[in-house]
Amino acid sequence: MGDGQTFEACGDHGARRDRGRSGAAVVEVERLEPRELWSAVVPNDTAYAQQWNLKGVNAPAAWAKGTGSAAVLVGHVDTGIDYTHPDLYKNVWINQAEIPPALKGKLKDTDGDKRISFWDLNATANKGRVADGNKNGYIDGGDLLAKWKPDGTGGWADGINGKNNPNDKYVDDIVGWDFANNDNNPIDPDGHGTHTAGVIAAEGNNKRGVAGVVWKASLVALKVFGDSPTDGATLTAIAAAIRYAADVGARVANNSYSNGGGSVGDPIYNAVKYANGKGMLTVFAAGNDTADNDRSWLASYPASFDLPNIISVAATDKSGDLAAYTNYGRKSVDIAAPGTSVYSTWRGGTYRTDTGTSMATPHVTGTIALMLSLNPKLTAAQLKSRLLAGADQTAKLVGSSTTGGILNVANAVNGLAGKRVATAAR
Ligand SMILES: [Ca+2]
Ligand SMILES: [Ca+2]
Ligand SMILES: [Ca+2]
Ligand SMILES: [Ca+2]
């Protein structure tokens, strides 16, 4: 800390708003496969009818092809995650390096993805292996973060640093890290991070609440904001979180925050560049200031850094118009996604509607996670170019971004391996 600069979350919840820019797209378009057409999948989540945003990005057609995998790690740099939320707990990452050695050989990988996730821990085959310490009826991050007890009644926090990379300095980082308080508990005291996490990967088709863009994933909970609603996030906390995500193998990280300043070589710039070397995409909110990010004196950062692994996201409303608050930029913003009145998960196991480029950004992150679940071999450049090439260009969005279009999840997964329900020329 003490770097004298703080960042604000890009929701309307106690945070500032952003807008984007537009410019000549330098989109590398690869050969497009014949367009496939799938029948829409309608999940049974009780509040799904309120999720206009998912239909708005053609997610239901993409779900015919796949719905995600816990093998895909998604860095989540925000106010934390309510990892006990009934619609999110299974999709919180478990650091395999921090599984207590005494338990490691006893836990069964029930879905064959070569890792132990909360999906596994809550399966019958692992019943009784972990105590439901917080007594909510399922095994979640709160249970694992409890202190280790040899009799099996505690959690996994044994004070031993299981190494997850050569320079690991994080003890008992079981589900992520709190970079604001420098501890292992990234619980969300705010709600903003729980909201963006739900847009990415709320559990879908579980007869409860909402569905995420992907229904199954491993969200690496990286808390960078302080505990008070007015607290910002420091450059050093954000930079450390981005590096952490890249080091543990996340291929994409969500970043729903922005600041008026940023410079080449600052800690965040260097962290995003480091992530690029590790093949990790960073998806950033364009900002909520109704500003043109192409004009350097108005630009919002980190979204506006000129680095190849950044995707900068503007927000649209229910009518498909560019949202009144969103930043835009013909050259510096890449794509738009729904950001106004998005219903998702909230702290304390609840749900609510929120608005901002913060809410638009996780739609793109969730799409990248879905693409990776279908083909983990895609490079960061391939993921980005496919996603941008699939954008639906509309008259309302001309000039607002490099693509001048809105996210289309089905187009993004077009041509990737997966379960095909129907094919047609379009
Ligand atoms: Ca597994
Ligand atoms: Ca529990
Ligand atoms: Ca560790
Ligand atoms: Ca759900």
C-alpha cells in the first residue's frame, strides 16, 4: 500500500461509473468455421426469467454445446466472494497445493477433471471427509478455511505452506487471498465481487437463483478492496492479485474496477504484462464516466493500457443501446456486454440487481471460461480474436469499440469441440 492511488469498483454500488471509447479495430480474425446453430437451453434456475442479460448475449444457444468445467481457473480480482453462497460455493477454486497431506490420497475426483473441487467434496463419494463446520448443509470455502484438527472435525488451515509456485509466500491460501488485509480469507464484505462472480459462474440449472455465463468453473477469490464500502484498492494489491492468478494457472482474470490514471511501467501494467507471458487474458471494465477512452486525458485504466492480453468492456442496457454511463472508445475499448440492471448473487447468500461496466465485464470473462472448457489449448490471442470476431455488430454500437458490437457467447464457442445438438447454415 502507500502507492497513493486507489481504484474504484465499476458498479453503481458506492462506486464511480465509467464509459468507453471507439476506434479502428485491430482485431486479428482467424478463419471462421461454418456457423453452427444450436437450440437454446433453458436452465431451471428460479430467477432465470429475470436474466435478460444472458439471452442478450446468446448464452442459451452456447449452453447446448457445454456449460463449463472446474478445471478452468478464473482469476477474480474484486471485493472478494461470498464463498458460502448457495449458488456459488461449488464454483470457488480449491488450491490443490493446500490440501492437507493426510487427506490428499483419500479424496475422490468424482468428475474426472484431475482436481479436487467443491463439486467433488459435496459428492456422496467424499461424504464425511470434510466437516461442515459452519453447519449450512454443504462443504464450502468457510469450512475449509477453519483451523485444521487431527480428528477431522476442523478445516484445512494447518499453517503449513503448501507450495503452489516457486515463490509462494501465501500460507493456507486455500481458496485465494485477501491482498488488502494480507490474509487467507477473501470473503466479500461488500457484495460487488459476489455479484460479478455470479455473472461469471453462478451454478446453473440447480433450481436456485441465477445461472452464470458458465455453470461450472473454479473462481480464484482475490480480494483487493478494503473492508469498508468507501475503501479503494491499491496498485500494489491489484498487481499482486493479477500475478497470483497467473501463477496458479488461471487463463483469464476478471477486473471490474477502474481509475482515471495509469502509466506504462506502473505495477498493474507490469503485472498484466507478466500475465501475458503466462498466457492469461485480463478482462477489464472500460469505466463508468461517459468518457472516450481514446482521449488520453480522459482514459480509464487499467482497461486502456495497450497490452495484447487486455479486453476492455463497455456496457449496454436492455434495449441494446450503449449505456448512458459507459466509457467507449473506437480504438481502446473492444466489445460491449449487458451492464444495466443485471440480476446476480450478493453477499450473505442473497441476490440483487446492479449496474455498471463492472457487470458487463464478467459476461466476457465467463465466455472465455466456457471457451476454455471446450478447448483448453486455445492461446490467449486465439481466445481474444475468436471472441471479438463473434461480436454482433449493431447500428447502435458503431464506433463505440474496436468491434462496434455486443458479445455473442454462441458465436464465441462456434467451431469448438463439444456436444452439438443441431447444425444449420446461417
Ligand atoms: Ca474433480
Ligand atoms: Ca458448510
Ligand atoms: Ca500457499
Ligand atoms: Ca443457480
